[in-house]
Amino acid sequence: MKRLFLILFITTAMTVVSIAQPRAIGIRIGGNQELSFQQGIHYGERFVQFDVGSFYAKGLQITWTHNWLSQAVGNSAFSVYGGLGLGAGFIWGENGNAWYPRFLDTKAPDYMERKLNHRALRSYGFGGLAAQLGLEYRFDNIPLAISLDYRPLIGIEIGKLYYPNGNNPNIGKSGETLYYSQKLGIGYHTPGLWAFGLSARYCF
């Protein structure tokens, strides 16, 4: 009985503390279009942020970050924040990241060879570490905050191989075509670095 009472007391206390912390909910737009939720912790000095939404209109991404909040110099309405976390998602685009060759050095002597032999991924998953750095302005007369942040996701991609130039070396094997392969490939998640966002959130 005492153990049950103690569990109920701790659960109630944690719920009360959680409710007493500041929260915010809204949208974050940029390369992604996301729903964004913030839950204050440690008396509002830190907060956790959850973002979920469309990934470049081709997939879905979920991100969680733990952030430290501090007042910006010279104006109490402004705050700077930063933190670390995790992110993951899935791309269902048929041709996946076939556009990556645009980042190759066009002046390199082996440029054409690398472009023709380029492999891409299709319908792939990705995940990795997320970081966040932002600047927020909170209005005095209305419960609204707007912010601009940079939230890179440093991670990897895993998916089935796609050959944009139709030069699949495994052609003839079961399930293999000129363009599509059943083999899995792995790569660096380049779009995760293009992660600027503008947010508007209702604070409560």
C-alpha cells in the first residue's frame, strides 16, 4: 500500500511539474514543413522540442532536440537557444537522391566518369544526430513567439540502389533492371545540412 501511494505521489508530482512548465506549439517551415512542439523543463531554462512533418515534399522526418535557453544581450524579448538531439525519416521518392551529382567538381578530370557511374538511392530511410541553434522573439502582449533557426541533421541514408544512367552492373540477376537494383546502398545524408527554418508558435 505504501509503495502504491509513493508511486501515485511521484507520478502526480511529475505531472504537476510538467504542467507548470511553459509550452509552445506551432509550425516550422523551410525545406521541411513541420508541426513543432516545445516543452519547457528546469523552470523554463531548458526545453525539449519535437518536430514532425514533410521532408522536401518527398518524405517524412521526425526530430527531437534538447535545448538550452538564454536571454540575448540587450533585449529581454529576444532569446538565443541551442541544443542537440536525434532525427530520422523516410523518403518515398522513386528516384531518391539522383540529383546529388550536381555537387561534383565539374572541372575535375574524372568528372564525366564519376557522373556516368553515379549511384543513387530510392525509397530510402535516414537518421542521425541533430543540432540546433536559433534566435527567438517573444511578443509581450500576445502569446506568440517567432524564431529563426539552423537545425542540421548529420547522418546516413540506407536504401535500394538506383542507377540514373541505366548502367546497373548487376543486370541479368534476379530482380535487377538497367535502372533499379534490389541491393542496398548507404550514403551521407546531404540534405540534412540544408536545415534553416522559420517558426511561429503559440505559447501557453
